[in-house]
Amino acid sequence: MKLIVWHGADVQFFGIDWVGINPENGRKLMLSAVFVIAILVTSGLVRWLVGRVLARGDYASTQTKFWTRQGFSLMSTIFLILGLLSIWFNDPTRLATAFGLVSAGLAFALQQVVTSVAGYFVILRGSTFTVGDRISMGGVRGDVVRLGFIQTTIMEMGQPPSIQGADPAMWVKSRQFTGRIVTVANAKIFAEPVFNYTRDFPFIWEEMAIPITYQADRGRVEEIMLEAAKLHGIDPNAMASEAKADLQVRLGIEPIELDPRVFFRITDNWLELTVRFIAATHQIRGVKDAMSRHIIVGLDKAGIGIASATYDIVGFPPVELRASQVSQTDRAIVP
């Protein structure tokens, strides 16, 4: 008994007629497998060669490597899709019919996947972010380490105390890496805002608040805070002129104050002095640590303390002490 029997254009396997299996489809299947292997091998070889060439040059930055790999991935995907379509659909009418059916099925069953792929091209075309940018996307804050067709991979960072209650909770109380790698669907860019800390302006405004008593030398405290901000923050005069031009011209933002400044705020318990300054996005915690140490030393030298929530007792109500009356019998008993 023969296992495989050919009946014209059909195939009989174990006595069963298999629909759609014929010599033509077999040849197409073999050709498709060879074509897919050839594309994968060629793409891997070209990316390996380009990586070796870029590694030897002075311009081998992370951005260059990333966009080179992305370019080859896109080209390989396009060639692969066109090649498979040419192999299996040599009739344009059949191709249009199949494409319509597949599109309808994908739109219904894979909505998130299709949206994520569309988000990928929007990210590339709209310059939303790229690898190395510090962003906040889908409730995740951190640096982009990988950008795929469906997901974006982010090296998560901690959160300042003011937003520690955010979901998910953080144990790192500043903008430093937590060690967790988080993947976020590209579809999030259509539903939520994306905050980019580095794309167009690689600096960020920060603030530090110091409470002092109303009797303290507030002028001296202001001098100490400004001195710390100018010493450890970014000098506006040393900033790249291109960055300031992008901020003020290309983005349509009017010239704004970049020099450090101290602001006063009156409260019920103390006078709050807040210094506003500019720092590099990836150096916030180090800068604030250095400024805190500088301010504490300056306050100690000036004999100025930091105010805290205390209570002053201004008086007591009068206290009257009365001697208790003891009976004659009790006095006799007492030795």
C-alpha cells in the first residue's frame, strides 16, 4: 500500500484526499522556505558586517547602530513580504481577495497588534522618541533601550517623593535606575501622552525648597542657595547655543529666564525659599546631593537652622494645690 498517491493535481495520503496539497503548492512551499532562510541569513550577515564597520569608526554611537539595524530590519521585512506574496499570489485578483480577507481578520482579531505596529511608524515618523531618550510612557519612566515593531523596552527609573504613590510603587526615591526592564506597547502613544525629557532640550528645570524661621537672615540664605545652584547646576552661558535656539526659535518658545533664582513663599509656620535652576537630565540626583551638602555647610557657618514643625508653649493655667484633711483616728495610726 502506497503512503502517498498522486491523482492529477491532488494528493492522497494514507488513503485520504488532502485538499489544497498538490505539486504546485509543494514547489511554492519549498521556494518560500528557501526564500525566508536566504532573507534571514543575508540580513544577519549584513547587520554583522555593518556592526563590525561601525565598531571600528569614531562615529559608532548608539544612535547610529540602532538606526542601521532598524533600517535593515525594515528592508528585510519588506522584501520578505513582497517575495512571499509574489510566490503565492501570481494572480492579482486572488491577491486582492486574499489581502481583503486577511486585513479584515487582522483588524478584528489583532487590534492591539495592528495599532502597535502603526504606533511604531508614528514614533519613527513623528520623532516622538528614539533609543537613549528619557521618557514617561504608559505609566513607566526611564530610558529607552530598545524600539521594536510592537513594543518599546524601557530601563525603569525611580520617582521623586512627590509621586511615590504612583502605580506601580517605587522603592528608589529619585530619578535613578531601579534595575527593572519594562516593555510598553507602542499603541500607548495613541491613548496617553508621552513625556520626553531629552529629545529637543537635554536639560530640565529643578527646584529645591528650604524652610527657615522668620527671624533668620533670609538674605544670607538666598545667597547660599544661589551660590550652590550656580556652582553645581548648569551655567546658562555655557549651554550649547543650538539648544537655546531650538527652545526659543524652532519650538516657538519666547526667551525665558535661565539663570538660577530664589522664590519666597509665606506659610503659617516658616518662610519657604525655593531655588529654581537648570541641570542635565541624567544628573539630577547628583546635582541635588551636591547642592544639599553645600547649602548645609553654608547654613552651619552662618549659624542658621532649618525650620521644622514645632509647638511653642506660651503659658500654663494656674495650678492650685490643696492639702487633704486627715481624721484624728488616721493621725493616731500613722507613726
